[in-house]
Amino acid sequence: MRRYIGYASLVVFAVVLMGATIHSAYSENIFLSLAFVPFIIAMLYVFRRAFIETKNLEESYGPFSRKALYDFLATSIASVITFILSTQAGLGAVTASGAVGLVAAIAVKPYAVPIFCGSFLGMCSPDHFSMGQFIIASVVVGVIFVATKDVFNGYGGKLGTIAFGAALLTGIIVRADFLDPIVYDSWERIHLVAASVVGAVTAYIISIRFKAGPVFGSAVVGVVAGPLLPFIFGDFGIDLAIAAFGASFVGMSSPEKLRDERYIFLAGVMFGFIFVLSAPFFNGSGGKLGTIAFISAMMIGGVRIFLERKIFTGAS
């Protein structure tokens, strides 16, 4: 039962954000929204394959086991630490999350994944959640992490989608307001897409080619982009850092899902497009970036299956 709840949760969270993106695209140009249709079909096909895998998988642990408790605590505590580093220590969301992930990848590798997941929730804006409200979200994110432990593994952005779900559910409970909509001009959009591609490919190369692992690869992008891009580009550098770090979650994908840098590049481009189109929605919510990465990875992962004609052979 746990795996089915986890599967359904991730699908719902991804569909909510993708629905908002399609609405935004339609508001700008109907042809822009229609351009997403083949990629949405590819994502739906990935949903189907993941459901089949979910039915046949063997769960890592019981929902009330000691291992589940440790994962729950690692996720929840990391989210609070990141939120404090971001909002009270002045590191900012990107640098704080990247730093927590980097420390986890080096010092507590067995729990690096749940810790990094929690750090994405910690990227919430203090204008979205008060500390008391955030504590509620930190509990929710731990529960969702345990529920989704065994589903959709290998697709970058899964951890952020867990955080987004926790922020979304908590926001409904406490009636939190999202931050004001953001609208980028054409020149800014080009730069944000470019930053997304660089972030995605860099994280993948560090993770796979240098065999440093996905958490380390993505965290490095965060700790470098977080302070460096605002220093170079001023206020807009903050947006560039957010895009690069968010796209680095795409680079956390396994080669079984996104085989090489070509697909990571395409997923990075897709991330950039969805990032700019979803800018009016869910701002201030931790995990939004990861959900965009999750959607992008599944879309391009589905395209890969079609391109390699494995849909006809049934191979994975």
C-alpha cells in the first residue's frame, strides 16, 4: 500500500505544477501550449511504466521500521537546518541547500539522499511560511519521503517533488500565501534557459563521469552558483543561480533514465522553458524547482524510449 500512495502522490504533485505551466503557456500563445503535447504524452508513458514497476517492486523497508524512522528524521531535521541557514544565517536558499547537500554527501553519505531532500523544503521563503508553519511542513516532508522511497527512482527532481508536495499540503492546511508572480522578458528567458542547461550538464558530469554521485554533483552546482552568479550579474544573478541549481536536479538522473549528456542537455532546455513559464505560480514554495526537474526528466526520458524504439520491444 505504501508504494501505491507514494506513486500517486508524486504523480499528483507533478501534474499540479505541469497544469499551471500549461495554463501559463496557453495564456501567452495557444501554439506554445500545444508544443508541450508530445512531451506530455511521453511523460504519461513514463507514468505508465513506473506504475507497472511499482506493482512488481520489493519495498526497501516497512513504513514503521527503524530505517524508515531514520530517513524521516534525516529529511525533517535537514529541512529545518536549511531553512535556518537560508533565512536567519543569510546564506540564501540556493547556497544553503547546496551546502547542506555537500556536507551530507561527504560526511553522512548513507543519509545524503533524505538530507538533500529535506534541504529542498528548506528553500521555502520566510514570507511563505513562518517558523511554526514550517515545522509542520518539515514533518510532512519526512512522511512523504518514506512513502515514496521506492518509486520513480532514477529520475532527477524526485526529491524536490517530495518537498513541493509537503509545502503544497502544508500551505493548504495553514492557508499560506504564495509570493507575487514573476514575469521574465525574452532576453532574461534566454539567459535562464542557458543557465539551466549548464547546471544540468555540469551536475550530470560530476555525478556520472567523475563518479561523485548525484547529491554531490548537484550540491556543487548550488554552492558555486549561489554566491558566484549574484556577484557577477547582480540581482538577476539570483534568478540565474536558482535556474542553474534547479536544473542540476535534472543532472541527478541515472544513466538508465537519461542515458548521456545529450538527453541531459534536452532535459535542461525543457527545465528552462518550464521554469520561465511557471514563474507566475507557487513562488516561495520549496521543492518547486525539483518538481520542474522531475517533469523535465520524465518528459525527455519518455522521448528517449520512443527514439530508441524500446517502446516496441518492451526493454527498459
